[in-house]
Amino acid sequence: MAFWLQMGFLIASLTSSAVRGRVEKELSPECREFLYMGTPPKALDLPSVKYICQFYNKKPRYVTLYSTEDHIPIYSAYTFKRSDGEKCVDVPWMYEPQLSTSFDTGEMQPFPRNYMHMNFEDTQAILDDYTNAIQYERGTLNPDEHQNEPDDKASTYTLTNVVPMVPDFNDRIWTKQQHIVRKRLNNYCRGTAYVVTGITKSGTMIRRENMNRIAVPDYLWSAYCCVDYDHNTPYTERYKFPSFAHYALNGDENNEVVETSVPKLREFLRKSFVNQNFQIFVGDCKPQPSMRSD
């Protein structure tokens, strides 16, 4: 009897450890593959944030740094996949079970019809948070159009990859820039393109039932790094490699996207929003001599 009790505790311990590997303090090697040189952005760690290795259909798809206090991602980091930009359809919105329980599945899951876990909404956004927030809509940091395989596209439809965006801004400004980046990387990036897309907070919150539920971003920003690119790229695009970035104010359609270098984006964010040690890519994505393509 004692033997079987010990075995039961061992199995439970191993199961718990394996599951907790999806929501981590330190990223596992399999999820570092989505980061340039396996290194996440520097100096964004806060007490209330957690790394989510976004698993879908038994495979890691990308990485998210998530705020369990503000119920939004700080950033999502992913590898760009060449695609025609076709949108994924008929995918239900999902959530991250491990933010709410310790012994649940290690993969994102569709919201069940009755998803009232005792602490379910304490640590993440739920669909009801967006129901009456008519000023905002759900905008994904890792967009499905930057992925190619159906499962990679489907994995972007989790609320842990979503922030509130002003509809006109999301539909006409930010989405247009995602198209531009997709076409540029499709055409001129020969190797792996690492992308990090994040936010800065405004102090505004979406409220539900007299409670602050979701932080609304002030700015959205994004940067990519592709050290293996076509050196015959036309000059109008050539200076946007191996890395480039952009940011925009989460407002109406009259706001413009500012395209800039990665160092200049870093300096812009350092002025008001992030720690002075903040860094998106190791060495600002300047390839070492051994990494340069011919």
C-alpha cells in the first residue's frame, strides 16, 4: 500500500512538473527557438508577469510575456512564416488553463460554455470582458497572417495574445502595417525572421461589473530581425535589413505608423515606458561576421 501511495505521489509530481513547463519563470529551450539567439527582450520582467510557451496541438507555436495583473500580453515573440496572408476562419477564442490551475492541460483551450472556474478570471481576460467594451476590439500581437500552417494560424486566437485596440486603428492602420511587413519579409528575408510585437500601457482600464479588468495599450510597437536576407534587395527596402521596427498610437484612423530602426525604437520606449536596460534583440540584431550571408 505504501509503495502505491509513493508511486501515486511521484506520478502526480511528474505530471504537475510537465504541465507547469508551459507557464514558466524561465523559458524552456523549445520555446527559446522563437527568440533571436534564444534570448527574450531584456528588462521587462515584473512581479506580475509570466512567460507563456504557447502550445497548440502538442507543439510550441510562440512565446508571450503575459501580465496576470493587467490581463494582457506585454509582448508576443514569434518566427515569421511566409504566407499569402489568408486569414484563419472558424477558430474559437481560447484561454491558457495554466494561468488558472496547476494541474490542467499544458495547451491553450477553447473557452467552454460554462467557464466559471473559481479563479478563472483572476489571472487572465475572458470573453465577457470584451462584450460591452464597444470602444475597443480584440487585436492580436502575433497575427495569423504572419503564420502559414493552419495550426500556427489557429494558435494566435488566444486571449493571452490579445490586447484592446481602437477598431479604426486596428482595421486600417495596424493591420495595413502587418501586410507591409509580411510582404517585405516574404520577398527579401531568406532565413528565419524573428518578430517581437508589444505594447505600452496607457493607464486606462476596461471595466466590467465595477472592476478594472483589462489594461488598454497606449502604443503598439513591433520589430523584426532577419540576418539572412537578400543583399540584392532594392535600396528602398535594403536599409530595412537586417532589422527594422515600427510603432503607433492606439487611437483613431488619423494616427500614423512610425517606421524606424530598432535602436531608435528602443530609445523611444526608454524615454517614458521601459527600463533603461531595455533591449529587444541581442546586439540590436547586428549579425556577427560568421553569421553574415554572402
